Amino acid sequence: MYFASGMYFAIGIVVFAVVAAAVWFFVFKGKKAEEAGLGLTGGPSPALAARDDGQAAARAAAQREAEAQRLEEQRRVEAQRQAEAAQRAAEEQRRAEEARRAEEQRRLEEQRRLEEQRRAEEERRRAEEAAQRAAEEARRAEEQRRLEEQRRLEEQRRAEEERRRAEEAARLAAEEARRAEEQRRAEEAARLAAEEQRRAEEARRALEAQQRAQQLPEFDVNSAPDPTPPPPTTAETEIPAYFVPPGGETVALGSPKPAAQPTQFKASEELHKVAQRVARTIVSDIKIYNPQKIEQGIAQKNLYDLLKKEFDSSIKTYEDRADPQVRAESNYLYEYIVKSLCNGDPSVLGVNFPMDKFRQPS
């Protein structure tokens, strides 16, 4: 489009030059004709004047012809110069257009290069962001997998613990059933033995009364002195040194205490082992499920206040599962609480600890 407009401009210049040359030629030719046709007064004779006129006319015609040739040559040269100028102008215009086009092409190439560079940079940035997102997703997936693995292990541990507890509970139930049966049988045997002993004692007393009635003289019962009561019996019982009853009174290790009521039999070693396992299981459960409260209670020395519900429940469970005779002879639950939860320091339990519930029954 720019090249066509340049060609039109060059053609317009050439046409304008040709018209200007034609106008100049006709004006100059008319002026010469007027100068040649002028007459002068007081001249020579008419014949001479006619001859001179003819010569003048011939000269004028020759001059006009020469002038016309000169003008034609000038017009031709001017037209050629103007054509060359127009051609040069057109060439310059073409070169300028080519230069402009080349510049436009270079600018477009530069724009395309910059656009491609920008797109490449954008693609690289997107690729980096995608890689970062992929890495983040991988990290999150790994974290999720690790958490799932931890949860699975924790659930597996809890299931194993529940299974162990169920087995322990079943074993304890079987042991309690067996112990209850043994205790029932022992009580039945003791009752039968006591009944036999009572009957034998009644028979012996009847026999002795019959013998005394036959051998001893009669005497007044009201005049007989009162019998001397037997001396009180005491027993040396080992009590844990950390056993502190309510009220702040300390019972030292090995100090005597009033003897317990006589029982028909002493608890067996197996019953003591069962009571120890029950106490150990109870304290272990408290320690497993309340680590933070135990640490806080040790630091603040108010462990019972933080675990009141667990301690009260443990006392009831121990009383339900441990043999009464074993509880009369020992206090395993308190010992395991102090050793395992208080690091051997009973003061960690706090002032509100219900020591009366842990007192050995007399």
C-alpha cells in the first residue's frame, strides 16, 4: 500500500513538470511573435522594408525554430531530469518503504521473540509452580500416610491391649470362679469341721459333766470366784513405711497393731498373686491413659485431685476382684500406686487422698 502511494506521488510530480514546461513555452513563443510584428516609423522604402521584412521574418522563423528546438530540448532534459528525480524519489520512497518494512518486520520479530520469551518464562514459572504443588502434595501425602500409619499402629496397639485385657479379664474371671469354688468348698469343709468339732465338744462336755456329776461333790456355784480373763494377744504385723492413715498419724514399719479377728484359714499364695496382678493391671491402665495428668500431679503434688475418678474406680475394682482375706493381710493397690505413679513418694497423692479407703481391714 505504501509503495503504490509513492508511485502515484512520483507520477503526479512528472505530470506537473510537463504542464509547467508547456505553459512556459507558449508564453515565451507568443512574446517573440509580438516583438517580431512590431512596426517602426521613419524606416526605409517599402520595397526595402518588404525585403527586410521577409529577411526578418525568415530570421524570426529561424529563431523561433531554434528557440522551439531549444525549448523542446530543455523540456526533454527537464522532463528527463524530472523523470529521473521522480525515479530517484520513487527509489528513495521504495527504499524508505523497504527500510520501514524491514524495521516493522524487525520490530514484529522482536515482539514475537519477546512474546515467545515471555511465554517460555510463563511456562517455566508454571512448571515450577506445578513442581512445587506436586512436591507439596507429595509431602502432604507422605504426612497423611505417616499419620495413617501412626493411627493404624495405635489402633493395633489398643486392639492388642484390649485383647490382652480381655484375656486377663477372662483369666481373672476363671481364677475368681475357681477361687470362689475353692473358698466355698473350704468354707463348707470348715463348716463341717466346725460342726463336727462342736458336736465332739458337746459330747465331751456332756461326758465331762456326767463324770463330774458322778465324781465331784456338789458346791455352790454362786460362791465360786470370777474366772480370770486371758491376756490380750498382739501380733507383729509389717506395715509399709509409707502407709499414712488419715489424720496425719504415721504408722512406722514393724510397729504393733491390734490383732485381726481370727479367721478360719490364711489366704493362699495363689490368691496373693492374683491380688498383685489385679493391682498391677489397674495401676498400669491409669499410667497408660493419663501420662500428662500424672506428670502434673507429681509436679503439683495433687495427683488424687487430678485422677479422683480413676482412683475411686480402681478402689472399687480392687475390692471386687481381690480376696477379702488377702486385703486383710496386705495392701497391694496402695503399694503399686505409690511405687508406679508417685515414684515412691506418697506425698504426691496430696492431702485429699482417701487413705481410709486403703486402710487394711481389721
